[in-house]
Amino acid sequence: MKGCSRLTSLPNKLGNFTSLTTLRIYDYSSLISLPNGLSNLTSLTTFGIE
């Protein structure tokens, strides 16, 4: 995911993507929180925020 500088949070439904293996977040300078649903991403092996 890249380039949405005014977004302050990610949707909780992101946790529904249980087969997701990589999540990288770039250029989200206003992001202040992550959804609780991220704990459902049991296949996630790579996660990064830059």
C-alpha cells in the first residue's frame, strides 16, 4: 500500500485477508493506529511501515 498521506487508520476488514503473506505500508504520514483485526493475519510473514 502506498501514498495516502491523509489516511489516519486502516480498515478493520483488513483482518479478513487471512491468506495475506506480505503487508508493506509506505507514505502514510498521518497513520496513527492499526486495526485490531491485524491479529487475524495468521499467514503474514512480512510486515513493514515506512
